Amino acid sequence: MLAPLADAGVSAFHASTRRYWEPAFEGSDLNLAAWAKRLTGKAAIAVGSVGLSGDFLQDSAGTAGLEPLVERMARDEFDLVAVGRALLVDHEWVRKVLDGQVDGFLSFTHEAEKTLF
């Protein structure tokens, strides 16, 4: 499925999964973004509960450290990271990451999500 898209000129694959840290296939620790990059040689974007420690379908998903994400990126498993719910609930998320204030993230809640609309 990926090869025809890569051959057609796709420059990056945005591999959305529920949790970026979960393997895409049994017997491998690579996520879907890492597999897309490995199979095509194209850039890959990882996403899926980045910055969240729990299931975002519950009432609250606490914050998670970014160390595993940074380690995977350093291993060249993917090139970019997309952030959704964590950024929606904490508009200072990127600044906090850049400033090294990763212990100060706000937790995602469905109540906070309602304030966005």
C-alpha cells in the first residue's frame, strides 16, 4: 500500500495510531510511523497520545514524560511528531517543552475539551 503512494510522490507519511509507543506488529517494537519510514525511505510523522499517560477516552488522561518519544526519534524511527489533545488542553505545551518545563503540563480532560467550542 505504501509503495504506490511513495512512487506517486508522497513526501511524508502521517501515521496516526492510538498510542505512539505501541508496536504496529507483533514481534517488532516499531510503531506504524517507523514501519512507514523503513519501508519507503520517506519522512514519517508519529502521533498518538503524545504527552498523555492514559486513555483519552476516559474522563482524564494525565501527562506522560517525553523521554521515550525523544529516544525513538534519536533512533531515527520517525522525523516529526504531531501533537493533538495535549496541545489543545495546554496552549503553552510547546513553550514548556522548549523551556524544559515538562513536569508542568496540564492534563487532558473532557471538561477542558468542552471549553474549546
